Amino acid sequence: AQKVTQAQTEISVVEKEDVTLDCVYETRDTTYYLFWYKQPPSGELVFLIRRNSFDEQNEISGRYSWNFQKSTSSFNFTITASQVVDSAVYFCALSVLGGGADGLTFGKGTHLIIQP
Amino acid sequence: DAGVIQSPRHEVTEMGQEVTLRCKPISGHDYLFWYRQTMMRGLELLIYFNNNVPIDDSGMPEDRFSAKMPNASFSTLKIQPSEPRDSAVYFCASSLSRGGREGSYNEQFFGPGTRLTVL
């Protein structure tokens, strides 16, 4: 069975600070996929990134970056120069078949509060 | 293009009543998923379909819950009878799988959710 742990329930920072959201996963499968979703106050779930277990390259997209380390089973998410609009709940998720053909196992989420 | 459509967006009902939640997936997608989100349990998978066939319903909490997908463009999640502990946000998601373990690499697109309150 898969498990995703987001130990940080809530993080509050002041705008323009950098912030890292932690994600630790457990799976016995050698092939798996990791995801991050954002849930703003409006409630929808917005896809941010997908990473497969074969690709440990870090990824950067604007102010967002992701650090995948198989050795520690972690897939952390960093927001650089945070903005108020980044305030949301962020979910890390895991699937074995890529998310297209099986359900996602979600962490409990981290509520990120960016104060002006 | 229209995304995943769910109706109703909000539902308030009384304990014991039947509740039906509806979902229209993105056209052409072959997988459909139902999730439930509560404060206590977070986001959990209830059931998912491939080409209208239920694949895994192990997440359905009990017999009061049932889901159907009569065609590729419509699915329902029914709760009968409803109980206060069923109060949650129910999300529907769809995806297009390219098939094969390596090729199944597509994200799930989520609908806006249905907020269910059972009094």
C-alpha cells in the first residue's frame, strides 16, 4: 500500500519569503509517480507537477521548484519569493500507474498562509 | 474546452434522504474517479472506472454508497440513505490514459466538487 506524509499541517510566512513544503512517500513499487496539487480557497484542485520515479532531476517553473530524492523518499516543493496569491492548501500525491490509470494517494495537505 | 463538470455544486439534505451526485468527464477521457474530502480523512479515493467499467471500489465506505457510469459522458454517485457523517466535498476527476505501465502518465483533471451537507 502507498502512503504520503505531509508533516507540516500549516505554515505561515511573510510575503517574499521562500518556503518549502515537505512530502515523504512510501511505496514498494519500483515505478511510481509523484504529484503536487494546489487547492486555493475557492476549493478546486489545480495540478502543478508530475514526476516519475526514473527522473530525479529537479524542476523549476518560475517561482516554483521541486526537489525529488529517492534516497530519502521525498518530493519537496519550494516557492521562492512567496506572494499572497500562493496562499492555499497544497497536496502531495502518489500513484503507481501515473495517475492516469489508477487512483491518487494524497497526503493530508499543508495549509500555506502568505501574510502581506 | 469544458473541464470536468459536477452537479450540484452544493447539496443540503436531511438524514435518511437519498442523494445523487453527478459528473460529466472531459470528452474523450477513459478514466473517471470519485474522491471524497473531509477534514478528518483528507482526500480519499472512493471508486474509479475505466471505459465505463468499475475497476476498484475498495474505497467505497459502505453499502449505502453506489456509483454508476452508464456511458462515457456521465457518472453518478448515490448515497442512500444519507447520514450526517457523509457530509464532505465530493470530487470527480477524469484522465486520459495512454495505456501501458510506462505510458500511463497523464494527470487527473478535477471537477469543482460538490459540497454535501447532511443534517
